[in-house]
Amino acid sequence: MHEALCSTLQLEKAISACIQAAPETFPIDGIFLNYYRDDIQSIQFLALATRNRSRIKLNVLSIPIHVLSRFIVSDNFTTTILNRLADDPLTDYVIKHHFRKVKSAIVMRLKVDDIRLGAVVFFSYKSNAFQPEHAELVESLRGSFSLLASRALSQLKLINEQNPHTQYAHLPSSGNRGKLPDGFISAQNSPMAALFSRLPSIAKSQQAIMIYGEKGSGKSMLAHHLHQQSASPQSLLAALYSETLTLFITTPDQNTKVITLTEAMLKDNTLFEYADGGTLLIENIECLPEVICSQLIKNIQIYKEKSNSTRILITQTQLKPVHTDPGNLLRCIRYYNLFCLSVTLLPLRQRREDIPELVTHYLLKLGKSRQHKLPLLSTRFQQLLLNYDWPGNISELIARLEKAIISSATNILDIKPGEYDKNYPDIRQPILPLNEIVKRHIIETLKQTNGKISGEGGAAEILKINSNTLYSKMKKLGITKDIFSQDAQNRN
């Protein structure tokens, strides 16, 4: 059904193809899309398809105030089974006036960020036709329908950059229950949505927080969000970029000071003095030399035991693509001897169900910044977006969408045949000095031997060098017992 929705640029034909692709166990007779227009207090229909025909449907149905007053907006951006239509007064009113033979429905109301995108209604002429598994199937199509609806509404000029946050008039609201933080986009039932919904609780944690993920997956954005949510109005952010040993200190009034540190400064309390009771963020800690990293974590451990006034956030890039367990994104781990709350962000190839909503979000954002209308996506482009492995993750998705907008001479975004055929080579580790490579290799070997250096099964035997030579190299490279005695899994 996903592929069917991407098979054509015409809305009515896309939803017709979706009906034809539905499994036999899904008893739908048709689909229609509509949008509530606050300016005229009416439902604007967008398209209709049944098993026999499809058409653009642009009728407008005025909605009485007494019907609107019974509709709670914030409770209804979900997927709902209506085997009793009266349970949803708005849908009941619409169906009675335009689809009198309909007895059952599944309603999925759409929203990306705060932008309403209307509703998709799957209907049946049979009573009590739908079961929970049918609603789950509909929910899995949310992203694709969001993209279709946003495109249709943009063409009709019902959503635009001047009026993106349209709200229902005359409708009570019950708060922001279930609302994801701004900028965090995911399908409603995806593993990332479950993780994002826990961010307010994660932000309150007093533990150091490790954020794992591949390049471009959003680690830095998440770290800054946790700082903003946990920090007091008067706290600052000290962000250390490990590749360059550059410290950016941002004050509450958004003034920024840049300081270049030395490795020696990372071994004492300099970072904590600069953080000054705010948040200390260490970006890409894997780029620090092993000895420096070990000493820095030890300092953090000592500091946390004495005081919890400074918040510790650490990001670590997963340099090689691996499969991440989507059911284990939030863990408690030991990093060296520091116990941390670990948050792992899924790579985009493992969250394909989120791609349509991410595309919709960033097309709207890019269109607004460039004052462009929301473009159409060719069927080839839509299918590629869903099937490509995205080695650069969300950063690559944004870059490729912007490139497509810049390159397009029309309102239809397309790609050249074979443009995405060549994936990037395996993500490479940063080039390190030879002594650092030797040091890390010795440390990994010592971990495997549980610290045994000489004798049978010792590190010297494995490395095929004299034990005295190994002792000499260890002393020269600063390798001490407290570095290599940690379990190798502390780094995973």
C-alpha cells in the first residue's frame, strides 16, 4: 500500500491504487480526504476513491457550531475505529451528508509539527467492519498520506508559510498530551516516537547522558534540546568539540565565547570551571585520545560524586553501520567507571516509516525559507526516498531535498536515473597519529588478555614482541593499569 501511494502524482489515483493494493482481509470500500477550513467553518473535501472509481472532490460542507463544540482537537490526531459513527460527531455529520451508505470508518487525522493536514477516512458499507489490526495498517500509512495531503493543501493554497499554524475555531483543547518536542519528527507508532515522548523525563535525569548514533542522525540536536529542557534560565552551555579541542561557551543571553583548549586542560578541572554549574557537552568523545578520554571520564566521576550542579551530556558517533535494537534505545550503561543514561538514535535506514513525515516537514521548512510553494515529488523520487539506505541519515536527507529544489526547473522534484545508485563508502574513522593507533591496539589487546602482559597467552605473545619491549612501549605511551583493566564492553 505504501508503494501504491507513491505510484502517481495525482491524489485521487494514488488513493485508488491504495484501495486496490489493500489485502483481502481489509474490508474497505473507499477512502476520502478532507480538511477543516477555519476561515469558513466548513469541511473542504480533497479527493474520493472507491473500488469502482476515483475523482478529485472539492465540495465544501458547512459545519454547525453545535457539532464543532463537541470535537476536541488535541484528542483526535490519532487513528480511530468508528464502528459506531456517532462516537465522532464531526465524522458522523460529514458521512450522513455525503456518504449515506457508509456504516463503519477508520479516521486518521494528520499533523506535522503544528501544521494540520486534514483527515483520511477509510470507510466500509458494512457495519462493525473494522478491527484493531486494520487501524494499525492505516496508521502505518500516516507518513505517506501526510505527504499527499500537504501537497494537495499547498496547491489549493490552504496552507502556506504565512499561515502554517491554523487551529480549529470554537474548539476546546485538552492540552498537548502526546505532542512530540518541536523538530523531533516520527510516525506515531515508531520506536523513535516512543523515545521522543520520554525526552521530558530524560531531561530531568541527574545522571550523565550518553547519546549514540551514526553521523547525521541528530545527536547534537538532541543534546541541545536536553540542555534547554533541563537548564535553569541562568545556566550556560559549554560545548567541547573533541576533534579540534574547541570549547564554545554560550550564555543564557546567547552570547558565545570560543576557547581553544590543550590536552593538559582536559586532565584537570578546567572544563567544570568553564561550565560553571550549567551544562557540559562533550561532542564526539571518540575523537579524544584514549588516555585523555580515560582521565576526563575519571574527573567527571569524581566531580559528580562531589556535586551535581553541572549537567553532563556526551555524544559518541557510531563509526561503522550496525543494526540497532529498536526496543533498547534507552539503557543504563557503564562508560569506563562512569554509569550513564544511554540514548541511542536509530539510523534512517531503520526508521523508514518516518521518512514521509520527515520529507513533509523539511519540504515545508525549505519551501518557507526559499519562499517556494510545496513541490510535487515524482514517483521515482518518492520510491527512492523510501528505499535508499541513507548513509548520511537525516543530514543527507535534508541536503538531497534542498539540492532537488535548487536543481528543479519546475514544481516537480525528480532525480537523474542512477543518481542514488552509488552509496557512500563505509564511514571511516578519523586519521589518528601512529602512536595513538599503536596505543589503542595495545590497550585492546590487554583488555582481551585481562591485563596479562608476559607469558603464555599474554599480550606480548599475541603482539609477537618481547615482553620487555612491550613494557617499554606502554610506559612511553602512558598506558597504565587503570586504562586497560576496564571491560571492553564499557565502550560499546
